[in-house]
Amino acid sequence: GQDSSLCCLLQGRKGEDVRRDRSLGVAIGAGMASEEVSLLPGAGQEGRYRCRLGSRRRVLLLTGVAVLLAAACVVLVTIAAVAGGGGGGLELEGIEPEHYEGGHKLLYRKIRDLYHWKLDWALGAGPLGASTASFDEYMNRLKVFAEDAGRVAGHMQVEEFPDDMRRWINPAADPCDNFFTFACGHWSETEGKEIADDASSNALQWDIMDKQIEDAMKVLLLEGEGPAADLYRSCMKEATPADSAKVIEPWLDLVDTVVDNVTFASAVAAINNADMNMLFNWYVDVDSWNQTRYAFFFRPVSSTISEAVLTDGQSKWAKKHLGYFHDFIVALATLSGYDDDTAAEDARNVISVETQLAFNQNGTESGYDQWVDRDYLQIEIPSFDWDVWFDAIGFGTVGLEPDPNATDVDDYGQPFDTPRLIMSQGDYPSTIEDIISCKGVGGEQLDNETCWGRIRSYMRFKLLHYYATYMDSDYVDAVHDWTSKRFDIKTDKKRWLKCYDDTTQLLGWAASYLWIENTFPKERKQATRDMLDAIRDEFRDSLARTRWMDAGSRMAGQEKLDAMFFEVAYPDPWPESVFRNEGQLNSDGPYATNVDIVGANAVARARVRINESPQRSRWGESYPIVVNAFYSPSVNGLWVPAGIIQKPFYSENYTAARNYGALGTICGHEMTHGFDDTGHLRDKTGKEADWWDPKTFEEFDARANCLSDEYSRFGKEDARFDGKHVDGDYTLGENIADEGGMKFAYSAFRRTLPHQGRLSMAEDRLFFTAFAQNWCEVNRKKAIFDSLENDEHSPGKYRVLGVLTNFPPFAKAFNCPIGTKMNPPKQCELW
């Protein structure tokens, strides 16, 4: 009856031809059947349908609505195929009576309605039957029918998804037009758009994981034992103004003693010994020249606010943010007891110094390390006594001229008892020298009183800014007010959440130990390692088939993969930092005093560490409770903390499709960083080397440029971006990693399937949707601009669209014809 009449419109074409024939208008997002589903022939026919066309008028009318009805027919055939498992004909043979009463009864009743009364309404009451409707009304009915069929087909293709994934999907969206909208659309239009007043964005999966950890840690920190619990409970008591004065006044008194270079060096050393920085940064980390030892790193300090605000200064936007900054400086100075004139002078002086520092950061730091000695540093910044400073902070042997007669030296001739001094290249040393030798922003010479008054203002502000969130509520409110204006955040954080954030940042290892020992299923450690091994196997096999690399480069790439180590969940054994502050913190004492103890212990540990040999697999500044994963190019290692090995990224109860689509693509992403725009410049040991032949490097660059150009087009179509767009060069490394992570995680996932066919395509759709939902996010406008300017990752929407438009298995899983937005004719492929 009507079923065969509908299929006549397809002119006897079979499944794949139908889905790809744009002349029939079936290039629609509702073409959702898996690739093996074809339109089934009529009885006794092979590849064709019985078509009983009536009068010439009916044929002409059918031609007039062919696009609309063809789309609806494909959708209906899809529904029949999915519901009936590929059963014959268009009858609803796959739907049993109990389906109409089960958990998805509304969907199945909708299908029944479409096949019966609504089909009759659309076809029987128009020109195909006893016509009482106008042609316009007839067309409107067909349009309504096709839209309903499209919505049902959208639901059908995600019918077997887990409930928590399905609820965030917008099944009415065309997955071949914008898969981000399809995968995240319902969430972004409901819960996602309700951004909390104290937040600048919502990120679906990441927020869920953060909340899970926060909820568990809130109880553990209140009731547990150890340094993390002690610090948290002291924070929860909130400081009084008297507590604040007791902590900050000694530091402000120290600043008042600074009147020349000698007193400045002494004050800076005292501040550094408390684990704070002033005008420059320093830290101890693995030696850039010798991975078997530690070195002392000297770096430029970052300005407190955006360099663009300070170096522009004249635009309306910059003036507004400078005004916010000015008011914040004044507020902190006033709270500390300084009069209005002094507070206003501090604001002018701080902005002046910060502007000098910003100009030094604005393109003048190359980022490359240079190995220097202390004499070089003294030449670069002669107004500072570096010998006195190194001795005062407990690193008296760093950067000394090597003894030419020393025998216990590394491969570069550096004695082991004289740690290497490493600086970033750039102009920042001359900026530091200008400031402390009394030169102003424009290079003008300042008188002594103005010069040191300016430096004291800057020091005072940096100390107050550091301590403000650890002191009483007036200081905390001042920080919040400034942050609210900068990022359009309207309310305070809850006290417990502020204390949780502080505790996990200052004592991340102790907090991680508490969480893992009490909540984390240990078997996930091996399961995640197995996943990583499977993804590496796929990457290795892919390299063997990569034709743009010469044989030697392919082999070197495989060797680098094999040499890459994985640190999963948590280290075994635990490092000393877990127990470093044991018994030293007072849960009933002033919070800021406990913070000082933590900082002083960190510096003391650095003094010891610099003479030790680092473990290649050490976690550095990260820790297991972090919801993230990361790769270190200098040691060719990959870390997957326990914080990310949890729902909704991973569960023992999830299918392989979901685990690999969510966590697997992230693991693959980090692995691919070893071969991104910077990782491919380092060999299997992490050393910078020409380990590929020149032609392979050229081929890499050509493919990378394709990705860069593609991503640079993203954002131009979005009115919220105000003409801005993704910077394809700046985000290139992350985009390469996203691409590789998808490819190798997908291949590893497919290896887990013991079957092929319709079910495997359903699992493919689940895999791709799990990946996309990793990046469901909604941002305030200011956060969007900040991301475009400062984040090396593309916005979540474009991480989804960029990866999947370049990945043919996605188009196959969702039947996206070539030429649709998610299956463009030109695609980029690197790995």
C-alpha cells in the first residue's frame, strides 16, 4: 500500500545508492542506517521494488515532492531496518507488543503512529487520494511527516546508548551537519547554559568528574587524618583580621627596609625562601642537558594581568581593565592600613612596573634554554649581588665556574657537585636591570627616592596579592571583586570549595593519597595500562603503513613509541611529598601560617633534590587527583592520573566503545603529542635531534599546514566570536594530538569487537558520541575570547568538528554523504 508507494519514489535504487543520490534529496542527517542496511526489494524481486504508479498527474505530483518524500522514505526504511534488525519489507516486524509499554514506549508509539494514521494523513488526504486539501496544505503535511520521521530516526540511532549519554543528545539535529550540536545539543540548551554565577564556563564531562572528587574529598578532608586534612580544616575556620595582621605585617616591615640594591637582594632572598617570587622566577627541575641530574632554572616573572592590557593601554577595553587593576591594588593597600595617598601611589607604581615587565614578555622571550654560569648572570643584571642571593637561598654551588681539574663530571663537562644554571633566552634580564637600576618605562632615569618607592610599592602588592586569599574575608572579597569584573563572575565560591581548591593545589600529593586509598578501585590501573598498550600497538602498525615517511624514519618512530613509558593512576611507591608536612600543620592554627610552613618545606626539599638523580617517571608538579592526562616530551613519558580514570570517562561497566571513545581518545591524544609539531623534533630519549630525514620533515610540515589552515577557519561563522577565530598555528600541537588520538583509539576499539555488521555500527556511533561529549562546553563570552587568545587547545566545538570531519569512519557510521559538512571532499590527515 502506502509503503510501496513511498518506495516507488526511490526509483528502485538500493541502500547505498539511495543514501548518496543527492538528486533525490537524501543527503540528510536522518540517513542513519548502518552501512549494511539496504532497502529491501519487493517479494520475488532482486534489487528493485514493485511500483504501481497511477495517472500522469500523480507522477508529476510525485516528482514535485520527491525531495521531501525521498527523505522521509529513507528515514522510514531506516526505522524499519533498525527496529526490525534488517527484517524483510517495511512492516514493523521487529517491534513486539511489549515495546509499546516498556521504558521507550513513547518512541515506539511514535513509530506506530508514523506507519499508520500519520502516513494516511500525509498521503491519503492529499492529491494521492481523495483530495480535499490544497496543494500548500498537502506539502505542509508532508513536511510535518518528514520532520517527525527525522526525529524518530534520530532517536532510533541512539536508542541503545546509555541513558546518561542519550539525555544530552539533540536527536533532532543532523549529525552530518554539526555533530557537536547533535552530541551536546540538549545539554547545552538546558543544564549547560545555566552557568553558575562564580564560573565562566560549564564543561559537561569534566565538571561531573570534578564534582565526584570534590564530594568525596569534602568528607575525607573533614574526617580524615594527615597534612591535607589539617590544612583544609585550618582553612575552614577562616582567618580574623588579627590573624591577617600577624602574617602580613612582618613582610610589609621587610619591604620598608628596601632602600638600595643590597637591601633589595636581602629582602628578595627572604621572600624566595618562603616559596614566593619577586621580579623573576626560579625552580629546580630536570636538567635540560642531562636527564640524569637536576638543574637550577631562572625564568622571567609573569605580569599579574594580561600583557595586552598593559602594552595597549589606550583602547577602551584596556583602559577598563587597567581601571579594575588600579582599584584592586588600592583595595589591598587600604586593607593593610595604608592611607589613601599611599594606596593611590602604590597603584600608579605597580602599573608602571608591571608595564615594563609586560613589554619584556611581549615577544622578547624565545623560550629556548641557555646554559650559563653565575658570572654571565652578574653581567646581565649587574645591579643585583647574585653571589649573596644564591648563598642566602641555600644554593651556593649553583652556576659556579667549573673546576677544570674536576673528574666527577657529566658528559658535558659539568661537575656533579656544581648544578647547572639554566636561563630562558630573551630580553627579560635587561628589563630586571632597568627596574632595579632606576630606569622608568620609557628608559628615563629616576631619582633614588622615586626608584625605590616604586619598587617597594610593587613588592608590597605582590606580597599582599599572594597572601590575600589566605587571610580574612575582607581580603578574600577584594580578590573576588576584581576577579568578578575581569571574568564576569558574580558570586563568591563556597568556603569549603575554596579550601578544597587551596588544599589540592598546595598539598596535591597528600590529598591524592587520601582519595586513592579510600575511594579508587585499584584494578583500573591495569585496565588503563592495557588500553594504552592497545592504542600504542595501533599507532605502531600505522607508522609501518605511513608512506610519506622513509623507512628509517618509520623505524625511528616505532622505536620512540616503544620507548615511551606510561605512568597510570598513581605511583608505586608513593613519593616523599605525600608525607613531607606530616605532623607540622596545626588544624586549629591560622591558615596562612600553615601555608607558610608548606612553602618553606617545599624550598627545603628543592635544596636537597638538586643534588639527587631524578627518576625518569617522576610526576613533577602534577599529582594523581588531577582530572587530566599529559605527556612530557623531554622524557618521552605519558601520565594518566587516577582523577580521570572514572565516570563518565571510564567504568568497568561501560562497553569498549564508550571507554575507548572517552578515555581512549584522551590517552591517544597524549601519545600523539610525542609526534606533534614540537614532539616530532625530539627522539626516543626526549633529546632534540634530527632523527628523521629532511624529506620526511617536509612532508610532516605540509600535512600540518593543512590542519593549521583548516582550524584557522573555525569561528568565523560564529557571531559570538565578534570576527575572531581559532589560531590554527597556535593550536596546532593540540589539534594534531586530537587527530592522532581519535585514529588510534578507534583502531584499538575496533580490535575489541568480535563481530561485524549492524551492531558494530551502533557501537561506532556510541564511540564517536562518547568522544564528542568529552568536549561539550558552554562559555561566557569573555571566556571564549580568553580561550582564543591564551589557550593552546581549540574550543570544544571545534575539537569535535575538526577531528571528525577528517575521519572517514565517522561519516560511514552516520551515513554522511560526501559534501555534507561533516564529510567534506577535502580532508586533512597527518597521522
